[in-house]
Amino acid sequence: MTPSARIQAAIDLLDAIIASARDGGPAADTLIARYFKERRYAGSRDRRAVRDHVYDAIRRAAERPETGREAMIGVAEARPDVAALFDGSTHAPLPIEPGELGAQAGAVPAWLQPLLAAPVEQDALLGRAPVDVRVNRLKSDPAVVAPMLPDAVAIAGLSDGLRLPEGYPIEQQAAWADGLVEVQDAGSQWISAACDAQPGMTVVDMCAGAGGKTLALAAAMAGQGTLIAADTIRSRLARLEPRAARAGATFIETLLLDQSHEARGLESLRGKADVVLVDAPCSGTGTWRRNPEARWRLTQARLDRLVGEQARILDFAAPLLAPGGLLVYATCALTDREGRGQVDAFLRRHDGWSAEPIDLPVGRAHGEGLLLTPGHDGSDGFFFARLRRGA
């Protein structure tokens, strides 16, 4: 592919990504993979260049553009080398017309800006994220693993956290294949630490998904006790089984819940759990470094639905705790409605509960919880809080 043809390919892909974001279709990575599967003639350099163009355009535009051409012209406005490739040659985009404007640059959609927590450094939300891993204590320790990953540096304050450069091929390393490490952002590792799970406890990961935090809890419990990974989506829980086998966390139990009738499936655990983690479905505003197109998918209506769902999950999770038990609420979101506001509302609804300080060398106190941001903490953005049931 010529450099100009790569720009046209990026425009074609951006058209598909914009339509998919509007209609709730597949993610950008999926569409890019499909595109090149159908175009075997494109070499590795072509694929890499086109992907870079696509993500440059996605990261630049806070609001969803109308077309891929508009998105790519936005990049060209700041880069004369890209603008020169709109030359009308074979397989190239037509020249940019006088007065033809590109997508406006920005980090956060205008409607969302006033909803973000005040301390959030908006310009840092779209930086490229490193590859963080957690050393799996069920199989190894950092002294053994670190020499196996010479490009890794320790993450300050996380005894089992290592950081690798952005794009590092961790899944090609023996340490990953042997289950000695799990890919896990530092923020997620801090949330797992806040659960203070111990051997012999009964612990429930309420929105377990593919089980990243479940595996961290399993390591903290040294494989001893009852650890239940619950979710309403079968395909997500199915991804946990091979991960748990690789990690040596075979004591994990999975529990598939019926959407909207979760309390029925959890009845046997009522009043028995020492720790419940609710890592609730959220806007994902804290993960834009990894998923910048999420800005193009989020709407006010969707945020309203998510806030309602978070409250509902908290309400059916709370009765699972034994007296004195700990509920950890977390979201990878940076809006106050999903974070401090959600916790404040929970405490108003539920008597006999209290928030307690989180003693971790990271983040900033925010309401009754802790706020992590890419700009301040170098991790994904999270809000989390520790809520204690009265004895």
C-alpha cells in the first residue's frame, strides 16, 4: 500500500467504527481485525500504519465525527505530512477542499465535562497506557519473575506489580504462559488490595467478568477459603476457567446469575460473606487510554441506565455480607454520579453501614472513597470505597 492508500484505508475503517459506535456494534479492534483478514495483501507495515492512523484520529476527537474523512482531516489539520497524502492519486483520498473542516480536537465530550470528578486531569485521559502485570503469588514471587522480564520496572507501593512498556508482547513470554503473571492494570491491583481478602474467608466477586480481580483475590487468599466469581453473562465467566487453570487458582467457584433476578441465585450466600467486591458496570471513562472510542459510544441516556444498574447491584449485594463484613464498591469511571454520589446514596438507603478510610499510598480522597486518575497515579481511572456492615 502507498502512504496515501493507507490514509484512505484508515478513512474506510473510521467510517465503519463511527457507524458501529453509533449503533452499538463491534469495537474498533474487532473491525480492524476483520478489515485486514479480508485484505491479505496488506503487509505488517501497512497494518501497523493504518491502525496508527485510525487511533490517532479516534484519540483526537472527543465528539463522534460524522464521517471517517472528517475524522482524518482533523489529524491532517495538525500534521502537514498527513495533509499531503490527500492527493487524489490511485486508492488515495481526494484533496482537501478549501474550507473543508475536520473533526474538532478535544479530550472529553462537552456534555460530559461537568460530570467528571473535579480532580481529573482531562488531558491525561488519552495517553497511551503501559502494560501492567501482577505477579501470581500462587506460583511465584517478584524476585523470580522480575529477571524473566528485564524490561519491567516495579510499580511503587505494589509488592506484586510490574510495569512494561506500552504494547509489550507479554502473552509471548514464558512468565505469562506458565501463569506466573497476570495482565492487570495497577488500579485494579489497588482495588484488589483494598478488599483485604485473607485465607479461609468467604469472598464474592459480584461482577467478575473474565476474572482479573477474582484471580488477584485468589492469590491474596493463598488458594484457601471460598471464592465465588459471579456474573450474568456466560461468555465472560467462560473466559475465567482457562485463566484460573493457568494461574493455579482451581478453588474458584463460578456462579451464573439470572439478569434482573440475581438475588434469587445468591440466596444461599445471604449473611455469609466476609468480603463482597462490586466492580460495577460503568461508563468506562477511566479506561479511555486503552479504549478511546468509548467516548463516541457514551450518551446521557446510557449513563443514566448505568447509574441505575449500579445502585441495583449494590442493593442485592449488601445482604450477602455477614455482620462486620466488607463491601468494596469500585468503578473504572470518573463521573461523580458513578462514584462518590453512588456511595452517598447507598449509605442513605441502608442503615447500619459506614464508609471507612482506605489506607493505601495512592490516589486522592474523594467523598467517602478514593479516586485514581491516569494523570495523578499513572493507572487507569477508578473510584472505589470500603463500606462496612455494622456488627
